Amino acid sequence: MIAYTLRRFLALAPMMLLMTFLVFLGLELTPGDAVSFIAGPEAMANMDGSQLAALRESLGLDDPFLARYFRWLGGVLRGDFGYSLTSGVPIARIVAERLPATLELSAAALLVSTLLGSALGLASALNRGKALDQALTVAGMIGVSVPEFFFGLVSILVFSIELKWLPVGGRTRPEYLGLWDRLPHLVLPALVLGVSMTAGVMRYARASMLDALGKDFMRTARSKGLPEARVDLVHGFRAALAPIAVLIGFRLPMLIGGSVVIEQIFQWPGVGSEFLAAVRGQNYPLVMTIALLSVLAVLAASFLVDLATAALDPRVKLS
Amino acid sequence: MEGETLVRVRNLRTYLYANGRCNKAVNDVSFDVRAGRTLCVVGESGCGKSVTAASIMQLLPPLARIESGEIAYRSAEGELRLDRLPRNGRAMRSLRGRDLGMIFQDPMTALNPVYSIGFQIRESLRYHTRLGAPARRAKAIELLADMGIPLPAQRSGEYPHQLSGGMRQRAMIAMAMACEPKVLIADEPTTALDVTVQAQVFDLMERLKRERGTAIMLITHDMGVVAELADEVVVMYMGNVVESGTVREVLKSPAHPYTRALLGSIPLLGRGRSQRLEPIRGSTPDPFDRPPGCQFAPRCPRQEPACDAGLPPEVEVSAAHRVRCLFAKEGRDGR
């Protein structure tokens, strides 16, 4: 177990190196650079070559590609994530401000979709072919096909504007900072994001549960005279759990990236909108840091998925 | 009491439904399962032997139904009509595991891979006895030891995949025997095991029969197993009982052409490689397009037009031997 963790940890380094390099390369290959965004097209037309060159030099953009990559990498290794090219604010501060909001929203949505999706998938499988199953199948189909922004806007209209139950958007009122005060702001975006993610979990849980229901050991459990509820839950659902855990585990990286669309609609001050702006503005220190966090989250998630699978299925050995 | 009939099956008909068609999988089957005796139900795949067992346990697939006939179980409180109990109702559940134990064909798939052997044995104890958790734990280990599993305390905490095939089947038997059921139904318990392990499992079942007076219903397709273990035999073909009786009668003087054909198709050890095996000609008919009369008629060497007129009645050849063939009384010596 310890050796396994250590090995996974060591494998992390080359993966991170490769992924960050590819993202850096991707940014390099995009036409234009941060200067063209900061200065704007009109100013660009009026500035002469030496002024632009001076601006590039001041931002360190005049160095060759590899030199810039390694300078960034060196900084990261020393714990220095650099400064935003557009605002000059330290990246660490931006992330520290924005990341908690995104984590809060995504974790809530993940929780909603996991609980709701597993429960509905279970109910669907146990009522296979009946009205409930068919209704949930249709609802799932709608859930997958309706875009989140539409769903988000409709729910704002209904719950915030018409019913006035919940705030329209934002994360908190300035005068309050406690969790309890933040909760009403969280409910709507978390539900919208959670419900739109539920359909996938539900369909997956249904398939996994149906698979378990068809297994021989279910008949064995019945042959012992166990009540149906115990047969379905303790034997069936427990056996169906490992594949569901894998699906949910691989959604963990979403915690970092968040949902750009939902953050925009609910004016949620998270990483998503910041990331979008940074990519558009070629603000590479910020893009790279968020990319780094995402890669880290993906790798951490796959590690967690392995641990969860091993914990849920005794046949799986960590090696 | 030894020899007492515990399960009485009379004129059982269980039909399976699929794609709007009906398979009369079990069609007029009768037999008794007696305390301290082994009843072997023999027949090839698809003859309805497993469906018969599932009917007794009420563990039929959703699209199967007991159409008519009776399954009566003599419980401590009097006779119970199992066929009339709701499938997963409280009464049926309290009998399963406590009075009626069942062993399945493949212990690898029949045991839940995510729970330890001990957990799965303790489950029956939990629902059918008043034992507390520590007592259940001790009892599970004792059961494993009884079934000849070495290091039972350690094995109890292991998962099915950590055990060998034979160990798994012993664990399965320990599970089925946890509450000392009066009737043990074993559905081809050794098909997935190799021959030496098979002998060990049968030894164990023999011991249970002898020591506890358990009534055993053993489903098999192996005539060798029948000769070895059975006290009574029921030979099934395409949903019918074609021949039944004591093992001595049936094996010594088989009266149904199908039984004779089955016995003629088995190689005998010691007769050398020159012995002639007679395969049964033809193949089993489509269950959805059955012969009109005797189900075996199209493959039977003795077939006559009368065989297709309707299912032949059961004929008593002797007090302990019944055959469903028009020619049961004649030509018992010839082939």
C-alpha cells in the first residue's frame, strides 16, 4: 500500500512535466500573444515596433519558447506561480480567491448528482420496464440534451424572479460571510449543475445495478431466505457500487475546472470565468497554473479511483 | 424420521414464458424427497430438472409460473403447500435457508465476490436463528470446520476468489447447512469442479445424510453419480418424468428406452477401449415445437405410431418402479 502510493507519486512527476509542456506548447501555437490583448487592436496599430518590443521585453515574452517554459517551471518548483500579465496580481492570490468558490459549487453539485443519480438509477433498475423506469429514462434523456445554460436561466426565472425563493446569483452578500448566509446563494447553481450531471450517473447506476441483479449470487442470497430489500441493497447494490464509484471518481477533476457556463450565468466568482478570460488574453502564467491544478486533479482522481475500486472489490489488488 | 416424505411433488407443471412463447419446461412431474435419502434427478440439459428444483424453492425467474400441481412440504408445524405461498413472502423466506437449503452449480458465481465467506454464512444465521453476533461468528467457523475446511477461522474472513473450487463449494454447503435444513437441494453441485474434488463434495453430502438425516435432492446429468449416491432416481426428459424408482430397480432393469439409451452411452471403466458406446440418435427437440405424444418418440428405437397419439400414461412396473412408456411391460431384457 505504502509502496504503491509512493510509486504512483513518483509517476506523477513525468506526467505533470509532459502535460504542462503540451499546454504551454498549445498556447505558443495560438496566434497573437498577451501584448496584442493588453494593448488592443487600435493601440497596436498606433504603436511602433520598438514600443511593442519593449512591452514584450517587460513581460518576458521576447525570450525563446523553451526558455520561457523552463523559467515558468523553475518558478513553480520554487513555489512562485508568477503574475497575471493583464493585471499584475500574483497568480497565487487569484487562485486563492477564486478556487474556494469553484470547489464549493462543484463539490455541492457532485454530491447532488452522486446521491440523486445513484438513488434514481437504483429505483430505475429495480422497476425495470415499469412506468417509473420509463419516466426516468425519458427524464434522463431530457437531462442530457437540455443545455445547462437554458436550464439555469429557466430556474432563475422560476425560483428567483417569479417565486423569489432564492437569490438570482452571486456568492454572498457583502455583509455576511458565514456558511449559513452563503447557502441560499449556493442552492440554485449547485442544483442546476448537479441535476444536469445526474442523468449520466443515473443511467450508469441503472446499467450497473441491472448487471448485478442478473448475477447468480442474487439467487443464492434469496435461497438463504433474506428479505428482498436486503438482497437488492446489501448484495445487488453493493456489487454494483464499484463501477459507479469509478464514474464518480473520474468526475472529481471537475472540482477544479468547474462549470464555466454555470459560473457565468449565476455570476459565481469561480475559476471557470477567470480561466476563460486568461485563455482569451494569452495570460499564460494564469492558464498554466489552472492547467497544472487540473492535471493534478485528474491524476489524483485516478489514484483515488484505484483506491476506491480496491476498497470496494476485494478481487482488485493495488499493484 | 428416516424415510419420511418431506417434500411431495405431484403433477407439477411449471411453464417458462419468453418472447410471447411458452415453454412447458416441467410438465406433470411427481416424486417424493425423503428424510435420510438421496433422490437423484437425472436428465440432459434443458430437461427441466433445474426448473423443478427452482419451483420447490420458489426461486423461479420472473417469467416462470407454477401452472398446476402441488408441492407439499412437511414442516414441524404441519404440511405446507409451497406452490401456494407468495414467492418472496415472509412464509416462503422463513423456509428458505432454515428448512430448505440449496447448493448451486458454480460456487464462483453463486457466492457474492464482495463479501467474505464468513459473512455470507452468518447471513442465514442472522435471519433464521436467535444467535448474537459473537455466537454467529463462532458458528460460522464451526460450520466451515465441519465441512472439512482447514484453518476455518482464517478462511471465514477470506473472499470467494481466495478459495479453490472445492473449498468454495464446501463453503457453499456450509452456508446451505448453516441452519440445519431438513431438505438439501443440490443443483449439479460438482459440474464446475474436477473429479477428485467432486468425490470429496459427495462424501460430505453422504455424511450429512447419514449423520443428520438430511433429505437430499441431487440434480445431475451424470449416471455415474446416480449409481454412486442415489437411493431413488427420477429420470427426466423434456419436462416429463420418464422413469422413476429405487436406484437398484432403475439401473438394473431400465424400462424406458431413454434410460436404456442413457446407460448405453456411458463408457465403463475396466471394459477397455474396445467397448461400444451407443450415442442417442437425433437431438433434443425444440421446446417450442414439441412432439405430440411421447417426447422421446422421434429418437426412440422402439417408436410406433401409437407413441404420437398422446403422452403415454405412467405404468407401474413394480411397486418401486414407474415408467412412462407404452411398452414398459414388454421386452425389459432386450435392447
